[in-house]
Amino acid sequence: MAKKKKTIELSSKKIEFTQESRLYKVIRFYPSDMSIDAMVFDNDIKEGVKNIPFAHIPKSVKKLIKPN
């Protein structure tokens, strides 16, 4: 049975990016399924937490997370 990789908490790094006029603040990274949890803000109003596949985030943010 494969070992489950631990989640990496990223909220202290304050990683942010915008897509489609929404601000995303990265909370944590899941290396086992290569996705992130991000808090979504639209016009400074919190919309909730969204799970986003790692492939769908900007390249500049991928460099900060460094999954390898």
C-alpha cells in the first residue's frame, strides 16, 4: 500500500494570485493528488475555499510551491 503524503500548510507564506478578476490566497498543498486549497475573494468579499488542481494555477505560483 502506498504511503499517503502529508499536506503542506502554505498560509504563512501568503501566496496570492488572480484569475478571472478573482483573488486566490493559497492555504495548503496536497502532494498526493497534486492540488491546492485556496480562499477565493471577489471584490474583497470572501466567497469560500476552493480546491484547484495544481496544473490550473499560474506558473509563477507553481515555482513558489515547489512540489518536488
